[in-house]
Amino acid sequence: MIRSLTSALLCLTLPTQALALSCAPWNAVSTYRAAAEAEERYVIALGSFFRTGPDQVTEQNAAGSDPYSYTAYFAGDMASRVGFRTPIEFPVQVNVTCVASWCGTPPGDGETVLAFMQVDDNRDYSLQIGACPFWAVTYPDEADVDQITTCMRSGC
């Protein structure tokens, strides 16, 4: 009886925990919409990050891991209605808020990335890396890049 009750309770709790750790498949349109509907302002760019500074631990979270940030340099092309044709280069603050083994990882130096970066009123840029790779997609395919251009041109 106790064994059956324990098994039943485990069956009820495990799927919930597993679902909490899963990420929905990345989709260019849904990420574009999330950026467009956010209070923060975003720029969308295709290019590469190059780390320029050391990790700066921000604060320890409840799981005991240490979120961190670092400075990087971004070089690439910004999205517009005509495609990714506006060359840009600027420093970016990369904020990594999830550092467990199941979390998204920041882009490596020189990897091609489709990045959705926040920009503030001072024209300071930041990239958020959380549990799911939502704001930075490494090595996006051409269809994703074309979809972002379509969204920029006529909405999604």
C-alpha cells in the first residue's frame, strides 16, 4: 500500500519537474514576436561575438549556481526590411542567468549567431542567456534568417 502510494506520488511529480526543465523548440517568428511585444527595445543581428572581458559573478541563485556576465564585442549585420545588410560593430554585455547543465550557453567566439539584443536609451546593448536558447541562436539556417526579414518587412 505504501509502496503504491509512493509510486503514485512520484508519477504525479516527475512529469511536472521534467516539463519545467524542457524548452519549446526555437522558432524565428515566436522570438521575433516576443521581442516586438516586449517593453524592452531589441535589435536583431546576424554575426559573431568575441569575448573582451572576464566573467563577473552577479549573485548566487537558489540552486547554488552563480549567474555571471561579461563584455563582448559584436560584429555583423543588423536586420532591416531589406535583410541583414547594415554592418554593425559594438560592445555587448552578455548576461548568463542559468548555469546548470541543462541551460542555454552563450555563443562562442566567432560562431555565427542570430541574436536578439536589448538596447537601452544610452545605446548600450545586452544579450540575455537563460535556461532556453531563446535570444541567441547559433548557426541559424537560411530559412530562419529569411523569416526574420519577412517579419521586419510586413510583420508576423
